[in-house]
Amino acid sequence: MSLFSSKEVVLFSDVEGSITYDGKPISGATILRTSKWQKENSDSVITENDGSFRMPAITMSHNSLLPSQFVSHQRITVQYQGNDFVIWSMGKINPELDGELGGKKIKFTCELKDEMEPVDVPEGLLVTACKLQQ
């Protein structure tokens, strides 16, 4: 038996979305996703012609001798026409897959001109400019 226990934690679950500007889908925008817990992780993707994008989960193996509090600081930024639009900011406290929205997949539509607003979620604090899909 090892002194250290190893556990896979999900820093940012799979994300699927579509981005619009003035109600029109935008293609070629860069979606930059970052998560930070113990170290910063990031990835990016380019939107398709219909404004859609998909990103796989960001995971990390965590070895711990002592219990620790998990909080992954998440952010999604859209880079479009020389501007950065923050569309998602969350403190994720559930290390499980889809823990951000209480077990629901992260799927949304986002109009870049919309303001960020707090959203009631089961675990954590989410502020987003996006409309979550059921």
C-alpha cells in the first residue's frame, strides 16, 4: 500500500458550444480555455463555419498525502476581430466529470455582445455571457 493516493480529477469538463456576434454565427474565432488548480492548463480551438466548437475534458492525475480542497479556476475567452471576450468564469469545486453543472454536460450558445451574469449552479460559482442548453 502506498502512502500517496492517486486520483484523476477533471479540471474542466467537455465543452460544446456555438458563438454568435450580432446574432450571426462566427467562424474562425479562437476559443481559449484555461483552468488553474496547482498549475495552469490551457487549450484552444477554432470555431467552425456555423460558429460551433467542441473541446474535450482537461484532466490531471493528483497524488496527495494529505486531503486538499479542490477548486479549479476556469475561464473561456473568445478571440474575435482583435478583441477578447470572456464568456465563462467559474470556480469548480466538484472534481468529477460534468461537476460544473451538477452532472449535466456543458453545452451553450453565446452571443458575444451579451453581458456576463451569475448563474445558479449546484456546486461552485459560475458567471457567464452564455445561455446554457438543457
